[in-house]
Amino acid sequence: MGRCGGLLVGFAALSLVIGGVLPAHAAPASEEVRCTPQSGREFARARPERVGLDSARLADALAFAASRNRLNVQVFRHNCLIGEGPTNAQTGNVAWNIWSSTKSVVALIAGIAWDRGKLDIAAPIDRYLPAGLGDAEHRAITVENLLTETSGLKIGALSEGLSGVIPIDPNSAVQALGMPLNNPPGTVFSYSQRNVDLLTYVLELAVGEPLQQFAQRELFDPLGIQRGDYYWARDRAGHTYGYAHLMIPPNDFAKLGLLVSNDGRWGASQIVSERFLRQALRPSPSNECYGYLFWLGPECAGPLYHVPSDVFMMDGLGMQNVFGIPSLDLTVVWTGIFGNRSSGGPTGILQNQAELPYQFFRKLFAAFHERPMPDPGPYVEPPVRLDPRGYVDPDILPAVFGIGPDAYPGCNVFSCLNYPLAPPFWDTAPGCAILACVGPGAPGIR
């Protein structure tokens, strides 16, 4: 739930690490260097000047981000790491909850399954669900409806997510099939958490193996992301959460962003087809700001009116983001704990999350030798109109206990149909709790 939550933590730092490792045969200073994505633990690096940016101004942009609770910041141009935040050495290898950016990772896995001929995006989920699970209306939802958040399921983003944070969900996919349909599938965009949990279950059924096993072999391994790097939470039936709870180090998160920025290519390998990504990064008919679990366009990714129109964004609670701008061959990855400022208090912080990226990209674009967009001037905060009550539905949480109209018959925290249920916290990795994984034996890059 990348648009939800509220917390400001004071943090101030001022330093910059800019790599300068170039091969002896590097191009002359008048030409811009280009790097190749690597599966090793180190990114290819270049000095900012070698890719068309000024070091001092880039340092100013990174210092600004660090002063706004950005605990890890990475700026790539032409696939070269050209700038890092001052605490990257401490945070880059620590598994961190990327919250709703997990949804975009699920989209990549769906794309690979589609490329392999294992998943039909146009098909109703009836093709994959076990017989008798869900009614005809829910089984008519298509895979594409799930990818575009147009399933029609009733929403209450905080209520849906809470039972995964605790975690007590017996079977999130079955719970999704108990949610009423507020709209006919495919007609209205509604940002549902259960929607993506249902998608991960459908994916498991389509590929014929646990989602994380498929993802490790087909997506993570080719990028050099090892199984011990991350923790991805599962519900008590053993199914992977799709809406959030992939705890992954920023240095691995950056690889996923670079993969999308490179049209699914990684070196000489095509991990996800360019054809799928073209569709994934195209606005859906129901929301010009959203494709296949990616946010799209400057009016939606901020709004960042001063950013080129081809910007895409992976977006998680507290601003766990990948910003990709293909026309500039620019990828920015950051994680942290909010950091945006608002005159409207906590509700304003929830609504006006544009402020931080808006100010950062003003500074970043000022670092270009040839500024890519005109300076739009200071951020002007819109009036606060958000009603936090819209994120809460009183029937969703009781349904987990088998109570109320949203409960799926025969599924509750004690038992769920014929699925064996593990106890809460059954698969939590050592040191992992809500935000991050820390301490001896915790997932992370070693």
C-alpha cells in the first residue's frame, strides 16, 4: 500500500560516495560512458561527468535526500552507478521491507510465466483455481484484471494489510474470494491488497510450483540475487503475499529496477520479454496512472510535472521506490521512512508524497550538463482532501475470524477449508520484523 502510512523520523547527514572505476579503454571525456548490468555483488560505476552530470550538484541532490530520511539512495545513468547516499554502506546489504513495490516484482514474475507459456493473461482465473473454490463471479476475474487492479474486489487498504503484518491470515487468496465485488471486473481501478495475494496464488497454480521457487530460479538467480539475501513472507497456508512483505536489500532492489529500465534484458540474457514490459508499462483503460502493478507517468508518480512522460515507478509504503526514466537512461532507487513535508500534518504527509521526489528531481536535473526539463520552481502543496477513513473497512478484519459478510465460508484463523494451517509467524526468518531483517542469521547480502 504505497500511498498509505504516516511517520517522520529526523535524520541529517552530509556526505557522498561517488564511484570512479572505469576500464583503461574507457571512452574519451567527450563521450558518455555506458555500463552493462552485472550479476555480481558490485555495480559497474562511473564518475558523474562521464555520463553527463556534475559531481558537486549531484552531491547536493544526494545530501538533500539523506536529510529527508532516505536511508539508501542509488542513482544510475546508462546502467552506471554514479551516486550513493552517505549511509549506503550501512544499509545497502540489509533486507528491508519494500512494501507495495512487492506488487511490481509480482508483475515481473507474471511476465516470466507468460513468456514461458505457463500463464494466460487474458484467461479468467477459473482456468487455474481448484474446482469449487470461489463463486462464478469471482472465478470470472481475469489474470489481467488482477494485474491492473481492476478485479472489482471491495477495498480497505489498511484493513486488508493489517492481518498480513501481524500475521494471522489463514489463506489470503481464499479470503480474497470472500470479498464482495463492488464493481464488475475490468471496469474500475481500485487499489486492493487482496487482489495481488490472489494473483500470487493463481501464479503458483499456473507454474505448478511454489511462487518463490519459480521466482528464485527464473528471476532472482539470473540477477545474482541469492536465496539467503531476502525474506518474502507467506500466509499460514504457505502462499506468498503479493501485496507487500518482500524484505530485500536495496542493492538487490536496485537490480530489479535496472532490469525494468533495460527492457527486461540483463547483460546478454532476456529475463522478461520486452513485449510483456511494453504492456506492463502501458496505462490500463481504467487508470492512466497504472499499468501491470506499476505506477506510470509524471502526473501519477508524484505528480512530478517536471519529469519526462515515460517515467515509471515501483512504489511502497514509506517511499520505497524505483524511478525509471527510459528516455534519460536514468534509474533512481531509494528506501527509507517517509521524509516528505506537509503543512497538513499526518494526513497531508499521507496525501502529498510528491513533495520529496519533486524537490529531489529538481536538484538532480540541475546536475545534468544539459538540463533535461525546465525548472518548475518550488513545490506547491495542494489542499489536503484525503479522508484516512477510506483506507479502513470495518468488515474486512472480522472476516479473518470468520465473522461478517466478507468471510469466506469455512475459512477463519482456526481452520480454512481443507488447507492445513501453520501457526502465526511460522516462517518468519531470524531477525525479520515488519520493517527489516537485522542481526546474526538474518537474511541479507553477506
